[in-house]
Amino acid sequence: MVVRMRHTRAHTANRRSHHALKALNISACKNCGAMKAPHNVCDACGFYRGKKVLQIKTKAVKAKAK
């Protein structure tokens, strides 16, 4: 099958100009200071918007459980 109307390189490049990856927005947790993504629970302490929402286990507790 043959392409009837071929797009030029410029047309293709213009379309693909929006395919680039964007840098992550990372901010410090207000509770513990660890770096985290905005609008997400902190992986280090389990706080979200000043409230404890997750119970985070430490590595020692996980190893002891095994």
C-alpha cells in the first residue's frame, strides 16, 4: 500500500514536538523534609496535608517480621 499524501519532515517534527518528557516537580515534605511528588503521600513518614494517613514500617520491623 502506498501513502497517498505524505507528510513532510517539518510537519512530522511539529507534531512530535509535544512528545518530549517533562521534568518532575519535586518538593520537600513539610513534616520530615524528604523529597516527594506534590499531591502525594510522603513515602518516608506517611503524612499528607499535615495528617498521618499511612502507617510506614521501618526496615528493621520488616526484617523482624520475616
